[in-house]
Amino acid sequence: MKNINLKSYSLIFLMSVIFLFFFNNSSAQNLYKYPKKNITKEDCDNILNDMNYPSPEYESERATPVKIDLLIEKIFGVEGKKMEFEAFFSLWLDWNEPRLAETLKKLNFYDDQGKRTYLCSYNPLKLWGQANRLFYPTIEFYNKKTKTNVNLGGDADWVDIYSDGNVGTRLRDSAFFAADFDFSRFPFDNQILQFELWSEYPSTLVQLIPDPIAMPLYKETLYSDDSSSIQVPGWKIKEVDYYNYDYVDNDELPYQGFYVDIYIERQSSYYLFKIILPIIFILAISWSVFWVRGSQLEAKVNVTIVCLLSLIAYNFIIDDELPKLSYLTFLDCFILISYFYTGIATILCVYSFVRKLKSGRDLSIVDRYAQFVGPISYFGILFVLLVYFYNLEAAKGLFLGSKFIQ
């Protein structure tokens, strides 16, 4: 029994060492060694001059797997009005080129035992674009708002060549990305910051694979480490996910995309304390006129009109945050209802004054009902809005008579 326990502890220790070894490297491209002998410029030139395979291996029975490692380092801001966000990122691509392996074998540089050996780095212009020496899978961001000029080397700062025939590229850049935001629950909304990567080649030729070391680590840690984590001003990161998306295009060929989604939640305290609560306070002031004597019509109307003008001023704050939408957000509905109740207070003041002239009483029956019915109905409608916008299934269940509430 003791021997079994000893073997179990030894196995757990070994697995822990392996885990730490692999997961302390942010990218699979970091798993390499340097050569034991000097690689000269002439050696790298000889490898370059022998490259002559600009197209995919059309005769191959399997697609070229390309490993993708997308590290999001910073998100500078989310621009709701422009439906975009700005991010600083590093993108590593890694794939094996069998024809390059044959070149390395011919030049006595090939070695696939253990860790691969780093050999040379090239400017992308020497390999792609007009040079057209090495096959490039043409993987680019499809929702990036600036177009990549493939003729200038594609999405890469440099290209690394390894002893096992692998090709690695890295791009470190910042860019604006288009987003499809849903503001219906604004300002208590959640959004998705999405990065879309696609290859120009069909998935029968190029297959996109998430890096098995880096991508699960990013998902687990939400793109953070012991020293720092990415911050999104005004937002909180809730989840990170990545996946492949396959579809068949009009040319009847299958294509594959790689998506990275960052789920964020708006930090709504600003809107709660500087917009929602002040509006409720202004509305309370406007309805306080029903405790004033009915003969003071001018004072009562002045209070409600001033409150209405104050509410209008808040519209300008919201207009700076959002684009012109074809639907109403929660905050739009909240402000509209507040408009309505403030306007109703003005109308009821005039009606109450008319009733006062007929009855001769300072507080008419309109005032007495408005003192309680107004606030109760306002918060009742507000509760219905909260249920509708933030618990849609429950709202549908109440409306349709179904059992949506678990």
C-alpha cells in the first residue's frame, strides 16, 4: 500500500513539473533551442535562395495546420458611439512546411529531435509580396478597421525558420476593431469584444488551430499574470473564450475562422449615482408639488417645468455615449417615463387648480390621489422595465402564462 502511495505521489509531482514547464511559456514558438554552431548570413541566404514554394501543397491530402496564439496585451477603450474598440496585441502563427524541411535536409540544417532549433529570421518582404518565395497562409483580422496590405509582407513583423521545417511569424501591433454591440440593456449591459481571424484559403488547404499551450492559459487567467492584467476603462472582464467557425462560401468551398471573444461587463456606478438617482430625485421634487396648497398654481407649475428642463439636460449626456439606435435602451425608457411623469405632474397641477376653484378646497381629490398613486405607479413601471430588460424569459413567462421562472 505504501509503494502504491509513493508511486502516486511521484506521478503527481512529475505531472506538476511538466505542467509548470509548458505553461510558463506563453507561446509554443518559445519551445525551441539555439544552434550549437554559428549560423552565418551566408547560411541564411542559401536557405532563402533555395526556397521556391509560394503556393500551398495542392497535392497534399491534408490541410496545413496553422497554430494561432493571440495575446491581448491592452485594450485602450471601448467606443460605443463608433461601434469599435482599440486593442494592443501580439499574434503568433506557426506551421510546418514540408518543402522547407527538404531544403534544410539538402543543406544539412534539418533536425527534428527534441526541441526544434532556431535557424534564421527574415524580413517578410524577402519571403512574400513580390519576392513570393514561401507559402503564406494569409491569415488576417477580418474585423480590423484598417486593411492589411499583403503585398507589403502581410501581418508579420518578422519570420522565423526552424530546423524541423516550421515557420513562425509574429505581429505586435495596435488597431481599431469593429464591434456589434447591443445596447438594449444600457447602462447595465454586457458586451463582447471579438477578434476574427480568417484565412483566404479554404479549410481544405489551411486549418486554423488554437495554440494548445497559450490559448487555454489565456482563457483560464483572463489574459492576466502575476504582474499585471489587461484593463478595459469603464468595464470589467468576465470571461475569455475562443473557438473555430466553419462555413461554406458561395464558391462551395469550406472556410474556417478563428474567434477570440472577451466578455465584458460595464461598471455602471457612474450612471447609477450621476444619472439614475439624480433623475429619481428630480422626479420626487416635481411630485412634491401635490403637498402644496392648490392656490399656489404658479409656484407648483414653475417647480415642475424646472424639473422637466433638468431632465432634458440629461439627454445630452446619453447622446455622447451611444450611436443613433433604432431601438430604445433601458436608460432611454427610464428617462422617457421620467419625462412623462414630470409632464403629468404639470398637467395635474393645472387640473387640480381648476378643481380647487370649483370646490374651494386647497387640496383637491386630485392632489390626495397624486401624492401616493404617482410614486407607486412610477416605481411599479420601473420594476416592470427591470424585469423586461434584465430577465426577458421571466417577462415572457408572465405575459404568455408560461413557466419560465425556475
